[in-house]
Amino acid sequence: MMNKKIMITGANGRFANVLKNQNKKLNLLFVDKKKCNILDIKSINKSIKLYKPKIIIHCAGLSRPMDQHEKNIKKSIDLNIIGTSNITKMCELNNIKLIYFSTGYVYPCKKGNYSENDSLNPFNNYGLSKLGGECAVRMYKNSLILRITMTEKPFLHSSAFVNLKTNYMFHEDLVKILPKLINKKGIINVGGKSQSVYEFAKKFNPNLKKRFAKKRNTKLPLNQTMNLKKLKKILKK
């Protein structure tokens, strides 16, 4: 599996740029919109015929800022649902393993400790758009869905929530463990230790200021943590 050619969509994205610089184990090929337009079946097929990947890691899509998923639902639907569906169809047609980067935001994010088998109920349009992509990918058996909670390093903000718990990890942390995940199928929660955003970021920024999300007024559910037992079991092997 390590020597198989892996095509990465979204070559200009934040994670893809880290993967380009940090990867030492995987045979990766990065394609941007010009080489592989996920809204154009012919463009996807052309890239597949040209590069002949055995695996596609689908990172292309729309993420931040979050409010763009509320203000421009057409773009969100196109890139995260229709684009992912197109990639899935072409993987199935060409018998290519598909790895889809989803998000922990597909869970309700209220009680925390969500396992891969828990009910899904996204709290915002971004989560809904990623869940829409998941629906297509799950129809294709030769696939892996990674529900990831990650962020940039260094932490981008000068303050962080003390009362919002999550499983943040840095892009670099995912790069390190990705080789152990690519041969799996199904769904895996991927993230770091369950802790507040402030606890996570404070380790890397001693001047970080505390911030509190108001329980009644904030649109953010306060316990977004995932159960990582499945991930930890894989990493121990």
C-alpha cells in the first residue's frame, strides 16, 4: 500500500500543503482544480487516466470561513456534496480506493465522546455539506471516511475558548499517522486528546487569552469531543 500511487485532490489547500512538505512515506501526487476539477466528470476522468492512481485522498472542498456555508449554500453544495459525489462515482467506475476527509462536525457536538456509530445531526451547514459528501462515499464499499478535527500550526488566534471541548490536532500530526490509516475501510474518528480549545492551544502560546463561549447565545455546541478508541487501536499495531 505504501508504494501505490495516491492522488490528492485539493493540492492548494491547507492540509495538502503541509502533506507536501512533511510526507516521507507515501507515494503522493497532488492535483489542483486545473488538473482535476471535481465539478467536471470529464476532468476527473482525464486525471485518473493520466496519473493512474490506486488511491484517491479527497481533500478538495469548501471549509473556512464557516459563514460562507450559510451565505452561499450553492457553493457549499457544489464543492462538498456534488464534487464528492463525482469523485466517488469515478472511483467506483475505475476501482480506485477512496479516502474522504470529513469532519467531527457531522455529530451534534453537544454531549461529546461520539463514536463512529453514533447518530449524526450536524449543527451547521458546513457539517451538513460534509455529511452530504459522506452519504455518497458510504455507498462505495472500497472507501474510508476520516472524521477529522484539525487546525493549523501555530494556532491562529490570540484567544481560545475555555469551556468548549474538542479533539484538536495539528495538520502535521495527521501527516504522521496517515500511513497507518490508508489501508483501512469504513469510518474512523481522527483527532487529538479531548480537552478545551484553550488547553490545547496554551501549550504552544503562553500568551494566549481566555475566552468563554456563552452557553445560551453561542451557535457553537460546547462538547464536540469524539471517541478515539478505534483510532488508538489502529495506531498501537
